Amino acid sequence: MRRIGFLLPLVFGLALAQYKIGSHLPLTGSLSRIGTEMANGVRLAVEHFNATAPFKVELVLLDDESSPAKAVAAVERLVGRERVLGVTGGYGSNIIGPASEVAERARVPYITSGGLTRDLTQRGFRYFFRFTNVEGYAVVAADLIAQGFRAKRVALAHDDGAGGTDVARAVRAKLQALGLQLVFDSSYPGRSTDLKPLLEQIGRSGAEVLIFIGYENNYATALRGAQVVRPKVNAFVGLYSLITPSLIQDLGPLMEGVYGTEPWTNGSAPVALRAEEARFVRDYRGRFGQTPGYLAALGYVQTQILLNALKKAVESGSPTPEAVRDALATSQGETLVSAYRFDEKGDNVLYRTVVSQVQKGRGVPVWPKERAYGRWVYPQVPWTR
């Protein structure tokens, strides 16, 4: 387990007051690409905070190696030997679950945006806070279909894993609330390598829009199969992990016109935060030599929220984990990614993604209107071009 820390500077010859926060992320192992990008966002948030705060924060960043057991050990170290005042990070519900249990027992606040399963906020924890949730994905996609496309008939296909099942449940509820007709509803094996029979059924269902929930490999299988089957729908909408640089590069024209939810993409921040967004993108490129994606943005904003709570606790004269927890519980505001306000379970009731459409080889935010900088093209699916 690697520890990455930052030395604190001297100001006018005197050391500023200093406080520790911790983070665990998969910097190695199967989730290393995701964890590295999120960790960069966490680092940048701390650097930006330290540039203006009246005290300094040391970030203790540990590699959980994409392992639940290593994540547990990392948090045990953070809340024990390191004595951090809060933890930011974690990716994957199966990792976040046991890791956050350690923080809960130690009464140290834990904030994440890396796990969507519903049971994470059904445990009665007081110190657990989640910036993202399944409703934030479902609501914006369903609203676009009803209010933007003005479609009436929808097909829903989702992977049979816990995450896909949870998101599908939220989608059904939102579609029903909007009065849309679900003409096809089925799960599929997450490891399936042939989805053409499923797509043939969808083509016969009379659906105007297909909502497809899965991961990169599932989307690739579905879109390649659709090129063969050519189901008669007017739009293909993915709920997460669809509009990624790797899929756009690998599938090329098969991605043109598809829709997908994204927590953030450059230019999708609320208008009032566009200057802050530009600074984030500029400094991220300068610091890490690459353009940030939504994973970096999530790491950045969840750490901002924790740091703002820490600042409030320090200003109150009580820089303790309990005071940071109380500040988180009552905090609300707007970030580059979404607004936030936590309910009694620690879930962000204001979380909303944007919906982008691939246009000329890149994702363009098209919904909701206040965060869009492009216009959707409908009807359009890549296999009829």
C-alpha cells in the first residue's frame, strides 16, 4: 500500500495550522485507469484549496489496488495512524461498502462518488455521504425522452448486475411518473457476447427509444449487433459508461448519434461556474498533461465539498471529525458537476447528470437545456446512416 503525501509550506517563517484528510483509490489493479484520473482530481482540489485557505491541508492518498480488502486496510490506516478528519474517494460499490464501514465505526466522515448501488445509503450510517446516485442518471434521460423527443413508447434493456438493476428500477419509476409506456423491459447477462436476439425483440416492440444500461463491453456488443439487426427505433440512449474516448475510438461511426449520460464534460458546468470550470481544466492540463474527464471532475468536486466542510469546522473552533460530519450534513451548493444537498441517509438529492449526444466524433451536452451547448438530432441511430 503506497502513501502519497504533500509537504506543507511556511508563510512569513511560521507554519500555518495544518489538518489531514485521507483518500483511497485504485491506483493499480483492474480499476487503475479510473482511480488514477479520480486521484488527480482529488489532488488538484487540495492544491486549489491550499492556495487560498487560512490553513493548510495535507492529503494522505493510499492505493487500494482495486481490492476491497486493501481498501479496508487503507481506511483503517487513514482513521487510525494518520488520524484524518475525513475521507474522500473509493470506486466501485463492492469496495466502497466495506471501506466506508471502517470510517463509520471510527466516526470519521466518508464522501464518495464512485458507487451507485442503492444499499450503500440504506445502512443507517451517519458518516457516509454520496455525491452521485442512480436517480441523477435516470431523471435527466427520461426527461429528455419525454420533453425533448416527445416520445411515448420506450424499450428498456439492462445488465443483470446490481448496478444495472438499481438504475433500471429508477428508470422505470421515472418513466411511469412521466406517463411513458414501457413496451419492452428485460435484463441480459452482463457477460453476453451476442445481443442480437434481444435487439430483434426490441425492434418488434414498437418502441421509439431504446434505453440501454450496461458497461463499455455491453455497449460495444449491442451497437455491433444493432448494425446487423437494425432495430427500428429512433434513438439509442445509454445510462453510463457509453460516451467514453475509448468507445468513440474503437467503434467510430457506430457511436455517431447515440446518447449517453455524463456527470460532466468540458463546457457543461452551470453558467455561473464557467470561470471556475475553465480554471479547473487549465490547471489540470498544466499539472497532469492531459484533458480532464468526468472522473477527474468527480474526484475534484467531492473533495471540494469535504474541504469546505473542514473549513467550516475549523472556523467554528472545532476541527474534529464529528464537526466535519455535521458541516457535511447541513451543506448545500452548486459544483462544476451538479448541485448537492444531502438527505438524512447521506444521499445527494439534487444530483443530476447531463445527456450528451455523439456528434462528429465527440460528446456534445444537449440536455438539460441550462447545461447544454448543442442541439440534439432526433431521430438518429448509427445503424441507419
